[in-house]
Amino acid sequence: MSSRIWDTKEIRRKDISVGEMYHQVREKTKLQPLNGDIGFHRLITDKNVHRPGLALAGYVDLFTFNRVQIFGNTEVRYLSSLKFEDRIRALETILQFEIPCIIISNSNEIEPELVGVMTSHKVSVFVSSLETTRLIYFLGEFLDDVFAPNTVIHGSLVDVYGVGLLFVGKSGIGKSEIALDLVERGHRLVADDAVGVFRKGEDILIGKNSNIAQHFMEVRGLGIIDVRSIFGIRAVRKQKRIEVVVELQVWDPEEEYTRTGLDHDNISILGVEIPLVKLPILPGKNITVIAEVIALNQLLRLYDYDAAEVFNQKIQEAIKRKKKGSTGANRYFERDFE
């Protein structure tokens, strides 16, 4: 199994403002600001969120103050158990740090005086009706996308039988035409020309279309077409996991192309290994059908079935049987003239 690295420029976002986060997640997370747009300029520099229970109690040696701070039932009830002066002191303990914002879950209520203390430190305060676990999940998912390593690849991404095929190759080799043919056969276009690629977790690559290009496609000799308007909403999707890279190449008689598929080639994109199929382009070769077979073959591999391995095993078994002598079955079928 060989592997090579795709020469792409990795991009990492370093921060996001509290105001931008609020406007993008307020509907899903049910966020309501308690002190207007105070602190919206502050920056979030970490994709994780934090519950400052220990910090409120006075232990700040390991306080990750650069994260979004979540006040759940535990934090709110702890503050409620203190005398008023001690509540102020507990809040001041964490507000001495440059924290991005504070979000109170479960529609918990805190005294206006405490909100006033946070406002005096220019810290945004929000309340959400969601329970703490659900709130952390939605925020974590959003921030994970924001800070995910990403790049842009010149190619076409199509969902073929539920498998994300990323077609790459030299300009003008026919990537868009193949994608268009697949869409006409009932598959779904994700992105054409410029595919935004994001790494989720450690081993998942997600391909997306850009907000501007969306599902528009350039076909040489025809111009710009709108795939969604022509083929309908079922012909497109906004994003898809990239599972196989199909590299289209002009046929080169000096190049060695796999014949059996026993040696699987991989390519590394953003540190994630993706199966690579190098597909030579020849006149009369039906690339669309081959693309569908690539997708179906990948599905079989996900179910631990590798046709090349099975075929190789059959050959090895046939060789062993030949050495031991024929069973007579071949002679029997040779007389079947139908």
C-alpha cells in the first residue's frame, strides 16, 4: 500500500468573535443576550468549552479562561448557596481573566447584580433554554467546524451511491463533464471547480461548496449552468464526506496502472489517508460507469469484501487443486454444450 501527500495549503482559523458566534448559533442554541452587545468584540481562540466550577470555588491554576464558559445547574446552584458578597467575590475570581463570554444553560436565573458585575468587566452574558449537555454539544460542533483545518482543492465532488467521490486532474481533462453526467444519472453534485475540504476529528474529510459558487458549474463550450435549477433539489447537496479520490489522467503508455487492485494507493489530505484511484482517460472509455463501479466497490470494501483479494485467493486455490490433480468437475462441464 503506497501513500503520497497532496500538495495543498492548510488553513486554520485562529479565532472567532463572540458576536459572530452568537449570530451564527443563536437559533440552534436558543441564546438570549442578558447585557446587549457588551463584549461582542472579544475573541474565542479555543474550540472547546469550559465549565468553571473549580475556578468559581477559587482554584484557578488550571483555569482555561480563553474558552466559552458554561454555567450549568452546578455552577448556578453553587453561587446561590453563597452569601451575596461571596457570590460577587467568586465571580470576580474568574472575571480577572480575559474570558470570551458566559452562557447560562437550562434557563437558570441569576441576579441582576451579578449580570451587572459581568457587564462592568465587559463580558457578554447569555442564557439558553437548552440543558447543559445539549448546549455543549451544539457549541462544540460549531466551534469544531470553525477551527477545523481546511483547504481548497480544484476538482469536482459528487455523491455516488452515498460515497463521496472527489474527481481531480489537470484543467480541461473533463472533471465537470463527468460530474454532470453522474448528476444526469441520478447522483448528487456537492461542489464543482473549488471544493472546500475540512478535517473533522482525526480521520474524516468533509467537502463543501462555497457560498458563492454553490451548485453552479462551468461547462467548457456551454458556460455557467445552475445544476439545482436544471435537475432539481434532489440533484445537489451542501456537503459530503470525501471517501475516494479519483485522479483523472491523460493516458500515458509509460505509466503503470493497476490491473488487479491488490496494491491499494492512498493519498494524504490534511493528514487524512484517502483511497486513491488513478484513472487513465482514453477515447471511448465510459468514465461515468467506471465512477459508479468505484463507488460500489468502495461500499463492498466497507463490508470487508475486497474483490481483488477474493480473486487472488481463488487463483491460489486453483493452483493448489491443479497440483493435487483434477476432481473431474471440469471434464463434466466441458460436455455442457448449451
